[in-house]
Amino acid sequence: MLQKRYEGFLKTPVLWQNKSVFNLQQFEIETQFSKIDIEVDETLRLGKYIERFVSFELLQQPDTSIIAENIQIQKDKITLGELDCLLLKNNQPIHLEIIYKFYLFDATVGSTEIEHFIGPNRKDSLIEKLSKLKYKQLPLLYSKACKPYLDYLGFNLETISQQVYFKAQLFLPYNNQNIKLKTLNNKCISGCYISINNISKFKDCKFYIPNKKDWLITPHPNVSWLNYIAFSTLALEYLELKYSTLFWLKFKNGIIKKMFLVWW
């Protein structure tokens, strides 16, 4: 399962190219499809779990070396924040922030393409994450509290490049799947989302609800599929909890799609 998750992570494209969004430089890496041979703590939340994948991916690069990871920046015993990774790529020092997200397109939110993308449970949004990166997480590097850490590691602020490794899976509304993105990477579109009111359209299909870490995986047929009635029962439970879940939908012809069932 770890291998399938790692492959799903590798196949996920970055959300934009170069500096086209918020002037945030995307990290460039030649993806190597390799067998992952590390142990990853299954109790980690998804963000930390992804960081272990990135760490392994970086270690496969002959021109890249990791200097430090998960550096807690503290002042007066209070943690101000964390630097995800400090590395050297072709001897260029880089401060890298790692992000992997799932966002759904809702045209009723905001007025721009970026503002339209929100978290599955409407608790967060792409614009909030970009703002936090730009104005809180990345500036931490230049804080007085960070300087002793950089000095200890031999990093010079004047030569460090700040970059982000921002991957995402994007989902469009079921009734409007022809949206073409102008700012973000269309290759990140992974499927669509529906409300519980639309489930009846798929009475003849099979369903599968992966656990959250398996949201990374490319859908495949070798799982325990649910019929419409069993899935509908679970769907009502999610609805009551106000929790949107990702699921796989298998049509009679064998085609499998990745979708979100939303409570809103």
C-alpha cells in the first residue's frame, strides 16, 4: 500500500509552473518512479506523511542533499513556526516548503480562479494557504529567531532560494466538468464532486471509500466494492457528520473515477 501511495504522490502534478502564482517559485525535480524502501509511521497526519515521501524522493536525486528537515524555530521557548526542509541542489541552498492538498472548485466563493478552490469541508481554501505561505511561513526564514539555526547549519541568507513544492488534486462540480483553468495546472484535475442528492444517478455503479492516506492512490479495481444501497447508508452518516469524503466510482463498463461526496 505504501508503494501505491508513493506512486500516487509522484503522479500528482505541481499546482502551477515557475512563479506564476503569488510569485512563489515551484521546486523543479525530475520524478523518478522507484520502489520506496523506507518505513513511514502510519499514525502521521497526511501532511507529515507526504513530507516523508518528499524526503525519500530527494534522496534519489544525485544533485540534491538534505541538510535539515522539520526545523522548529523557537523564541523564548515559544515555537514561531517550522521550516520544512533546507537542502542543497547543485550546491544552491534552498528553503523548501512542502504542500499537498485536495481542493474543490466552487464558483460561488470569491471572484478569481484561485479564490474558487476550497477544501472539501469548506474549512480552508487555496487562497488562505497561499497567503499563509507568502506572508507567514516563508518570511520566517528572515526572522531574527531563525538566524542562529541558519548560522549553525552554515546557510547564508543572501544566497538561499525560497521555493515551494506544492502538489494538489483538484475536483470540479459534477454538473460543470468542462472548466478550463487559466492560472492553475489543468493536469491537477483529478475528478469531480457531487452532493448526496445526485448519488441516485449512479444506482448501477459500485463504490469504494478509501481511507484518507489512500486518497493519494490511482484508482484500481482490486478493492472491496460497495453496492449503491450500502454506499448510500454510509453517505448519510458522512452527511450527518458534515464530512466530505473521497470515493471511487466504478461503472458497469469497468471505468473507475475518483470523486468527492460533499455534505454542503
